[in-house]
Amino acid sequence: MYLGTRPPLAERPPSVPERVRDVSRNVVMLGFTSMFTDISTEMVAAVLPLLFVVRFGFSPLQFGAVDGLYQGLAAVFCVLAAVAADRRQRHKRVAGTGYGLSAGAGLILVLASGSWVPVLGAIYLDRLGKGIRTAPRDALISLSSARDKLGANFGVHRAFDTLGAVVGPLLAAFLLARNPRGFEAVFVVSFFISVIGLGFLYFFVEDRRAPASAEAARTRRSIMAAAAVLLKDPAFRRVWLLAVGFALLTPGDALLYLALERRVNLSAGYFPLLFFGTSVVFLLAAVPCGRLADRIGPLRVFVGGEVLLVGAFLAVGSRGTGLATILGMLALLGGYYAATDGVLMALISPLIPDSLRTSGMGVVIGAVAIAHLVASVAFGAAWSALGPTAALHLFTVGLIAMVLVGVATLRRPAVVPAG
């Protein structure tokens, strides 16, 4: 799906100030696109664990494999889309293809949700769409932002994104409260909301191009060429390895929610509220974390976020079953996302030449997503073999070790932005 583009911004008189309080207008419009898309996708994501485990009878290992492949598919196409966006310098068109595929996945869920085979196909199509759109979208944010305001711009975008992640599970919980088996109603509402998000991208988001260069022309030919150039830089390689190392110990949060659900015995109507609670904290903390990253450095905030993830694992693995345990876990997990998601992009962006911005982000996002795939499958296998508590403890020890590596990284000389 190719989206039409309006004339370049420089050729039209500005009707709205391009930057309000240090945040680009383009970033705000991308934020609305992501908000409506996330309302749609998070409605579905909030009911998927129950759908597969309760209706289709999947085991934790089977669901872990589904969840891991769900993330891994996004990784493969994220890399391919990143190269396409850099090669043609059509970030909006490539991102639009991804948003369109996710909307198409919602339509499949509406038409054929009674069997696990089409549902699985639809969620993988949605991940394909997410993989295609993520790197060019983040490149648009980066190319639309002042270099010294990257943390704030990514933080604002993630706040919009997370507002959708707040509303989506809340809508799903409302619909399931009316009918605990009413997954089809969730899918119908989700589809129509995704169309609204696609409209925002088409009508309001400006495309942005990076400066052309001879190096860019050579490295845009393949992701391997781009990766080879980028990974030669010690600063980029250090951050890349750190991000991948943490991701290898971070299974999908749906598995954490399932482990918590087994411990406290939540009903189906309340289960989506776990996603809602995490997203509320993410929403409230995304912009402050972005601004804090601009002030003290994104690497410090990123490592601090991983410390919060350790706390979330400890909370799920504890013996507590009361409301305080649930709220504490959700607060820690939401804080982790706020301190790592957009902050990682703000951390990596200055280390990538403008002409390779999307490919560089694809190298990071793709590798992290594949690492999450491995983590989800490994966590599901450990759960099946040892039980959920032992699996949680095993991954917690690994995360603590990676935090120590991160702290050691903080003591090394500061990274130097790419030219």
C-alpha cells in the first residue's frame, strides 16, 4: 500500500508552527497515528493470552512459542523495511505499508476468529505490519527533531503511543465484562479504530528525507552493508550489544501477566486491566523519562529502566497475592517501558549518520526483537519444565547480571555522536 505525499514542507507556507515547546509538529501527527493504531492492536493483544490459553487450550510453552515468533516476524521485516526506506528515502510510504497491513489483519480477525489458524495468521500479519513501520516511523521522528531534543520528541511520541495502549485494554475489558467470551466484539471495534490511525498518517504526516551521500548510496544496497558500517563504530556496537543482551532476558510481558494471573487467579474480565495498568504508568512516565534522558544522558535512564524490570520480575515471583503486589508489579513494568522504549531510540540515533538513520534503527530494532523471540521461547520452556516461579527466578538472576554489565558501561567514556 503506497501513500500519496503532499508537496515538501519547504514549498508550502507553514500554517502551524513546526515546533511547539521543542516538539516537532510531524512528531505530534505521528503520535496521533500511533495512538489510534495502538488502541486497535492493544485491544487484541490484551485478549490474546486468554484466547489461546482458554479458548484454544495452548500450554505455556506453546503460547511462549507463539509470542516469540510473533515478535521475531516483526524483526525480520523491520530490517528489510529499514533498507527499503533508506534506499528510496520514502519513510512515510514504507511506514504506511506497515500500518495498512495491521489494519488488514484486524479485518481477518473480524471475519475468521473462530479457529486458531486464521487468528494466528492475522496476528502474524499484524506483526509483519509493525515490523515494516517501526524503523521508518522512528526515522521520521528522528529526522523531524532537533538533535538536542531527541529524548523529548521520542518521549512525546511514546506518550501518544502509550495513550493508545491505555485505552485499548480498557475498551477490551469493558467489552469482555459485558460478555466474557465476546472476543469477536473486540476485533470489530479494533478494526475500525485502526482505519482512523491510517487516515492520520495519510493526511497529516509529512515525509522527511535524509541528506544524500556517496557512502549512503553504497550502504543502502543491503542491510548487511549498513550493519557492517555501523558495527565498526565502538560506541554503536557497545549500545547494540547492551540492548540485545537485555532483550535476551526479557520475554513478552503477556507471559508475565499469565504468571501473575495464575498466582492471583484473575477472572477473564480483569485480565486486560493488567495491560491497562502498565500502560497508564508508561503514559505518565514517558515524557519525564525522555526529558530526563536529554538532561542526564539516555544511557543512564536506559540502565535504570532495566533495574525497574528486575523489580517487576521479583514482584511476580514473590509470594504476595494481594492488590499491592499487583499494583507494584504494574508500576515497575510501566516504568521500565517508559525508561527504555523511546530512550533506546534517543540513545542510538546520534550514533547513526543521517543518511543511514532507518537502516541503523532497523539493525537495533531487528536484533532486539529476535532476542525477545529467544527469550519468550526460553521462558515458556523453563515454565513447562520447572514451573513459573523457577522460570522467573532464573531470568531475574540473568537480568541482575546484565544490569551489572550496564553499570560498568556507564563508567566508560561517553559516546560521540556520528557526523
